Amino acid sequence: MAHDHSNDCSDCGNLSRRDFVRTVGGAALAVGAGSLTGSLTGSLQAAPSAKSAAETVAAKLYGSLSEAQKKMIAFGFDHPLRKKISANWAITKPTIGGDFYTAEQRVLIDKVVRGMMSEDGYDRVMQQMEDDNGGFSEYHIALFGEPGKGGFEFELTGRHLTLRADGNSVEGAAFGGPIVYGHGLSNPKKQLYYYQTQAADTVFKSLDPKQAAAASIGKEPKETAVLLSGKKGSFPGINVGELSKDQQQLVMATIKTVLNPYRAEDVKEALKVLKAGGGLKTLNMAFYTAADLDNDKVWDVWRLEGPTWVSYFRGAPHVHAYINVGLKNV
């Protein structure tokens, strides 16, 4: 499908995903075990492991690095870079498409990302990177720890994106820690993730006037307010436990919609963490009515939050969205 490539930020790039694939296409044969257009499938256990698809390829990538490369992109597992949260940052200086990596390594990086996503999620994230920053080739990676020797995590960052694959190195944390996604288009109906706002809107439209008043908040919290608060936290909006069973089903449908871009293992772990924290009824849902791009009362900024869960969708002026699911902050 066609997308409007205009945006209202000044930090966009100009290289295309198509050029990147053309560059590394021949190298895919040398890597083996799958192709650039194939989909990697990991096991469907409750959480990723070191043997999951993305982690297996990430370990192979680590093993391919020269000592000079390791000095630039490989760090100890507890390095503070692994814990940074931002919607627009380069975790390391080299870009994926630059001459820092070999063609074979670039294919491996692509395979790691495939292994972290659902099929639809991979297509969306690749389109987002092209729309927002000139393509996958303009993004950045880092590796934390060493495969087989304690914690190990692959992390990709760039404009409107942070993705992680950690093989459950961070126990009790889905996705290995907070993740970020977004899209730079200011027209909400052309945003790649507008369907998530539509899912949340079904919840709002199911509320009676008293419930809607409780769920409606004015000004949204700051963008980086995504750390977990635990059981002592105070959460905005209406408590999901106060909703009818039908309304709670709509909230769960929204959660599954938010999780849909990611691999089954991460989805299962996220839902397992939610259950361990007390389940759906511990969440509050808030709609921030000060942000309404089309003045259509389809709220572009909304939030689901509880002791072990933060899903914060900021669709105005364009999408910056955060997911943080865990038994504690990592």
C-alpha cells in the first residue's frame, strides 16, 4: 500500500529500504537458513530463550564481529545504554547500511528483526523506518553481554523505534525491557498504527457517560513517563475492573492489537506478566482529550497502565508509542 512520506520532523534521512535489499540480496545465500523474504518462526513457549529464532541469529552476528567492531557496538550486559528510553536516538554510531558491517552481517541483522516480529509487524516496522528515516539501513544496533555467558541482548534503535531481543535474560520483563514504536505522519488516518487507536476507540465508545467522564483526562503526562509503578502506583483513568465483562473484552482486544506486531513468544510473556501482576482488572485506561487531531472525538492519545504494565500511545502530533511490561523496572 502507498504511504504519504511527508512528516513534520527535521531529522529524516534519505536512503531507501529497496536500496538496502539490493545491496545485501546476494549475500543472503551465503548466510543460509532462510531468505530475506522468508519469515523466521521461533518456539511458542511462554517466553523467548537463547534458542529462539532472533536470539540464535543475534548470537551468530556476535560471533561474526571483529574485535574492532566489538569495541564500537558490544558492551557489558549492565551497561547504562541498555536502559535508556527514547523515541529518537542512535544507540551506537554505525548505521546498518554503512560500511561498518559486512554484507553478511547486514543480512543477519535483518534476520534478527524478522525473528522479533510477527509477519505483519515486520512489514509495518520496515515501512515505518523507510517513511521516517530513509530505511532500515539508517538505523543502529548494539549487543549487550555475550552469548552463552549470562545475559545477552540485541537492541535496535533510531527514529521512532527501539526493539529488543534478550532470550529472557531479563527475567520477568517482556521484550527485554521498554520498547518504542511510532510513525512520523501527522495525518492520523494515514499512520501505520492508527488501527490501534481505532481499537482503543471501541472501548471509549462502549462507556456510559459516567464511565466516559472517569476515563477522560485533559493533558497527557510527559512522554517518558513509562516506568513501572508497581502495586503502590496511582493510575489515571477508569479502572478496568469496574467495567462490564463485554467492556473488559474490548480492553483485552485492544491489548492484543497493541501486541500484534511482535512474535508470539513475547506476546505470551507479556500476557503472563500481566496475569502475574493481578490481571486485566488491575489496569486503568485513560483517554487524553486535549489531543484530538481531527476534532472527531477519536482520542489520539491514550494509555493503559497498571502495576506491571504501561502501554502509552501518543498519536499526536504523530505517533510516539511505548510498551513497558515487567514485574519491576529493568
